[in-house]
Amino acid sequence: MRSLVWCALAVIMMSASPTRAAEPIEIFDAHLHYNWEPKPHFQVGEVLALFRKNRVTGILATSRPNTGTHALVDAKPEGLWIVPFIRPYRVRADIQTWFGDPLTLELVHEEFKRGYYRGIGEFHISGRAADTEVVKKVVDFAVANDLYLHAHADEEAVEILMRHNPRAQIVWAHTGFGLSTDRVAALLSKYPKLWGELSYRSGIVDSSGKLTGEWRALFEKFPDRFLIGSDTWISERWASYGDIIASYRAWLDQLPPKVAAQIANGNAKALFAAK
């Protein structure tokens, strides 16, 4: 009898206890820089702690120079999937010259020997600057080695990159910034191997934080074509990392759960999983 009483009490206590809050949606950060030029203010342990705190379970890792990416990979952090990309920059000034500099190819080829890279970028390119022999060779090298390109590019440059090699696979950093959703949709329809990454992308939510109708429609039409990222290009972005990730979760929560999960992490898993 006594054991039955204790069982009954246990059931009552369990039913009276508050329901455990749902765990926040898992995030793959598809635009991350751990730059070592200038010297980082945030150490490896600090950035890994930020990922754990914010339930970021995967990152597309790049750095300037690539030393920062090496450090993240070498740390072998438990519970964090690192997808390394080769950045074609040694110093920030290379942003303005890499596309015409033959040394870019040497850097890419040398880094690739490490054997763990899945892509090249993020690199900056605008308009006709994409139409150079160096850029074409980078695109062809990526295609030949099944690498993705992470391109901070305007619409014209995206078209040129695809023209260099129709088999190119491009993660489009910032998805055109303020480009209309109609043009984004047209490019996604035209190029099946183009994915939009949404850091710094304007117009997704209104002034009250509500997901706009045009972006909701775009996400629901192309649920497998979008990724999210923090773009930690300066220390201030690391300092506000939690807020950046929270802002994504705020509008992801407004989407159907399946679509939200694809954008939050599923699309990255589909793209970068080992083949």
C-alpha cells in the first residue's frame, strides 16, 4: 500500500511541474569569419563558447588570412561541425585586387593541399571585375574539385561567375543586399546551383519584426535554397553574436516548422555533408 501511495504522489508531482521549454532551433552559421588580421580580440575558446551558448552546431568557417580557420579546425570542438572554406585574402587590401592577381591561384592551390576544404570564399566581386582570367580559373578549380564558391557579389557578377562555368555552385553572400525579391526569385529559378545566404539582407522583416509577405512567399517557394549567417567580419559582430542569432530565430519562428528547419540548418547539412 505504501508503495502505491508513493507512486501516486510521484505522478501528481510530475503533472504539477512546469512543462520544459522547447529547445531553440539548431543553427548552422553559413557566413562566419574568424579573422586574424588584425589580431583577433576573441580567442578560440571564447568563440566556441558563443556557439555553444547560442546552439550553433555548424559553421561555414573562413578567415583572413586562413590561419584563423586552421585554428578552429585544429581545435576539434565537440558538437560543432566545421565546414572550412579557403579565403583568397592574406590582408584586407586583397579585397580590391585578388581578382586580377595571379598569386590568388597560388594561395588557393596551396591551401587546398590541407585536404579539408569544401569551398572558396567569401570573396568580394562586383560587375565586370568578375570577368578576368584569374576569376575564371578560380571558378574552374572549384568545379573540378567539387568546391562551393561563397561570393559577395552583385547581380551582374553572379551572372558572370555562372557564365565562366555553368556547373559552378555558388553560395550568394547577402543574397543581393537590397535586390528585389522578384529578381532573387528569377536568379534562383535560372540557376539551380545558386543558394542565398541572408546576413545583412534587407527587407526580410518590417519595422515591427514581422516577416514580410514577399519574403515569406520566397522562402516557401524555395525552402531548400536559403542559408543564414552572422558575418563576423569585425569584433563588434562577435560582441553582438547572440543578438544576431536571436534575430534569425525571431523570424524563423514565423515560418512553417519544416521550412524554418531547412533554412536554419537543413540546407547546409544537405549541401556540405560528406559525399
